Amino acid sequence: MTNSFPDKEPLLRVDGLSVDYGLKGDPLRAIDGVSFELRTGEAVALVGESGSGKTTTAMAIAGLLSPNARVSGGQVHYRGQRLPIDDDAAMRPHRWSETSVVFQGAMNALNPVHRITKQIAEPCILKLGMTRGEATARAIELLELVGIPADRGVAYPHELSGGMRQRVMIAMALACRPSIIVGDEPTTALDVITQAQILKLLRDLRSQLNLALILITHDLSVVAESCDRVMIMYSGRVVEDGTVAEIFAEPKHPYTKLLIASIPNPANGKKMIRPIPGDPPNLVNRPSGCAFHPRCPSTMSVCTTEVPRLGRFGHGRVACHLHPPLQENMVTVHA
Amino acid sequence: MTENIVKYPPRGRTRAVKRFLGQFLRDRGAQVGLVCLVFFLIVAAMPNMLVGPLQTAINATGDFLAPPSGQHLLGTDEVGRDVLNLIVHGARISLTIALLATVISLVVGSTVGMASGYFGGWVDTWLMRITDFFFVMPSFVLALIITPVVLEVMGRSGYILGFRLSLFVIITVIGMTSWSFVARIVRSQTLSIKERTFIDRARVVGSSNLSIMVRHILPNLVPQIAANGALVVAGAIYIETSLSFLGLGDPLQPSWGTLLSLAQRAGAASAGAWWYLGAPGVCALMVSLSFVLIGNALDDTFNPRRRAIP
């Protein structure tokens, strides 16, 4: 992935990032050599099953790795500068000011005993050095930006509906004018209508503030609605990366194909959910070669021995022995 | 964006406090406890206005061990002092000791419990072993051993804020021996609160550990601390009365326990002077009972799940 964007330095560049979680005995590799780039204003979805490493990837970028996590390889560059993602203290200026997070489950992410304006004002005071008065004014401004009337600012979290709480979380994430927002399944606990409203809000804010979005989700319908690009992760590795149109129209990797085939589509008579056979891989004892080979319908002998390289294929990237990287096909990714 | 937002009337802290008080005051126990407590607080606040200065053997006005009469509503003691006068002055001493001891207990207990739960690891291990030590040690026995030693070393004389030094020894001893169960409750709550996402969020936006504990965890602990604080007061009154009864109180500033002790030594029981033994005993009982009632009512109000249990 070196020098793949000679024309323009991306906002965020992740090169071969590997993160281990320290378990007694041997460490567990949560993500293994993840590489991707994110441009200003771009929305990328990280899609995968539980344990596929999507949250670890996003939290590493936001500087929020848990204390037992260790960066065992790779680098993250932000605006051309290397991020010290494994150094808690050195990440402090970056956190929230440049990359902020919309946590899932807003009820837990809001302190029940403080008014919402006070909670939104907190990062402004701590990060931007505002006085309490300035910070409160900024908090009210942010509330209006996410569609909550200013007079609701005095409310406590339990007095708000689920959708409004999620809006408060978004307002909080915007407090320090970051360039990247990580949405950690921001619509998981919401009903479909509220979900659509929150996604629309995120889309509007993105174009208004030129924000880049990393959306963690396992819901492909959310992806189609709100992202430019999709990265499919499996067992801690990126298996396919492409634009939303590409991934949905012609998925390359067998896992992606099965994933998309599993969405029921009543419109064309496909009313049954077709699950992917087999179990998610065990991260402690990851299958050799391509981690997906035990469940893959088109396994070849090479799949059990060699880890496929994430190479360029068409307009995107795919890591599969069925689609060996084409060196001559140097089409710009993310066109 | 705003078309789907329903407007609610603004609700604030006053409203929440009102709702809380409404529910709290509906509890019969809380009503009884509050009335009783307010009565004793008024008595303790102005003893001189109600019954005149504290009587001693020198300015005693009555007969020896006279039964209750119009002049001495609660009778007199063995040197002719008015028992009502002693009780009213004792209220101030007893309540001060109990409340100050509770403050110490809550401050120490909350600090240890929060630090233990928040930091975890070896901090937790060591703080909890120390807490266990105080927990298994019956606080009354510990107080019984520490108090005479400290009194011997420091002496009984000297005044702080109008109270004798020996009273502060008792306050400290009660405080230091009753914090352990507060620490345990606070620790368990802290363990659950610190796992919630808003603590991570506070850390991410740059709050220090101290600020997370004081501004994010402590306000969430107020229900537990308040409800248990009321129970600690009741316990403190009990320990204070017992210690004073055993002669560790200060005879120059008699608390209810000291009065009980004096009555016992004067042979009030065998002399049939029920008013001398009964009055301080009933007072101590009523005050600790009212604190227990208030504590239970607070617990019920703060914790809706408890109401389901009959």
C-alpha cells in the first residue's frame, strides 16, 4: 500500500495495523495487518461479525484501546503525521479534538446525574479551554445543530427519548470540531424510524462540516444508506474493500457474497434468511491460511496454507486466492 | 431536523427535588422520624434558652432524687440537679458526637471505597484488606480499647469549638471504627458505575482520575451514601451512649450516655428513680430510631426495586 495516493495525502492512513489483547499465556490477535485510507469527508463502514476486529480497529484510531491491548505492528498516520496510538498520554491532544466517538447505548454513555448541556460543555472546557459560560453557549449551539431545541438543554438524560439521547451523543462528539467521527453502532438500540433520522442527521452533518465518518456496524442496510465505502472484516483482517455500489452489486470475496446473499429481499421473492454455514473463527486458534476457508464454498488447497494478500482488484481491494492481485490494473482506488 | 422533536415543558432540578420529597414524605416512617429529629435538633440548638445553663452540683436547685413534679418535670438526680436540664444539654453533646462521627465515617468510607473500586488492582486489594480488618473488628470493642488509651495519652482537658477534647477523641474513634461498611457499599457501587460508558467518555475528553471520581462517580453514589449515612448516625449514637455508659464520656459535658452512667452509679435503679434512668435512655432510643426510620425511607425512595419486597 505504499504510495498508493501520490496525488494527495489522505486524512488518515493505517498501515498493517495489528493489535493484541494480552491474555494469560499467549496474546490474542484481535486485528492482523489492517491497512486502509480515509479521505476528508469520506464515510467508511466497517462491517463484520462480532469479534471480527471492527471495534478494535476504530478504537485504535481514536486512541481508545483498552489497557490490556498492545499495538504489535503497523502505524497510523493522521494528516501525514504518525499517531502514537499505543501511548496513552501522547494521544491525549489527538483524542476527541481530532477523532471523536459516538458510543453505542447512549443511556450508558451519558451521566444520569448531570444535565445534558453540562455534559456537552465538558469537552469544550477540558479540550478547548473555554470558560463555563462559553462552553454552555457552545453546547446549546451544538444541540440546535443536531436538532434538539435549546430549551431542552436543561433536561437530564432520562428525560429524553432514545433518539434524542443519540443526538446528544453526536453533539458531544462534535464539540471540539473533529475531522473524524467514529460511530460505534450508533443506531443499534433504536427503532427503524429513529435510526433513519439519526443516519440522515449524520449524513447532513457530514456534508455541512466536511467530516470523515468511520461507521462500525453489522447492519448492511445502514451501510447502504449512509456510507461511501465498505470494508468487510473477517477474523481481524480486511477481506474486501470497495465502494458501496460495487460491494452490493458485485461482491468479490466469497464471505461478502454470502453476507449479501443472507439479507432477505422480499421484493424479488427471496423471503428466507440464508445464514452462512459454520461458526465464526476462534481468534485464539485462528484457521491457517485464509481464516474463512473452513466456511468457504469454494475452498482451494492454497487457501488452507497461505494467507491471501489484500490486493487491488477492480476499483477496490480484495483478499482472496480466487482473485489474485492484478499488478497491471493500477486503477485509482476510491475513484 | 426539528420537525420530529416533541417539545416537553422544561423540567429542572427543583421539579426533581419536589418529586423526591413528595415521595419521601409519603413514607410514614419518614414522617415520624423527621418530626422526632426536628424536635431534638431544636432542643439541641438552644438548650440555654429552654432550660437555662447546665446545672452542676453547685447550682443545683432541687432535692435529691426527687420524682417528677411541676417544678422539675423529669425529677432530679442524686445531687439535686434537674434531669430535664441535663437531658436538654445532653442532647447537644450526643447529637454533635453522632453527627460529627458520621461525617468522619462517611468521608473516610466514601474515599476508601471509591479509590478502591475505581483504581482496582493492588490499591483495591490493600484498601479492602484494611477495610476487612475494621469490618470484622466489632467497632464497639475497638472503640472501647482505643478510647481510654487515647484519653490517657492526650488528656481530657482543653477545648475545641466549645467542646471538650475528650469528646473529639470519642468522635474520632467512632468515626474511624464505623466507616468500613460504608466503604464496602461505596466500592461495590463504584465498580458498577465505572464500567459505564460515560466514565470512558469523561476520560477520553481529558478528565483526570480525581475529577472523574468527584464529578462523575460521587454524584451517582449520593443515594447510597445518604441512606447509609442515616444508619451510621444511629449506630454512632448507640456506640457513644455505650462508651459513655462505661465511664469513657466527659463528666463536665454530659451526654445521654454519661447521664445513664451517672444514674447507674447513683443506684437509680434500686432507688426506684425511673425518671433518672429512663429519660436519657428513651431520648437515645428515639433519636436512633428516627435516624433508622429516615434511613429506611431514603433507601425506599431512592431504590424503587425495594418497594416490591413486602
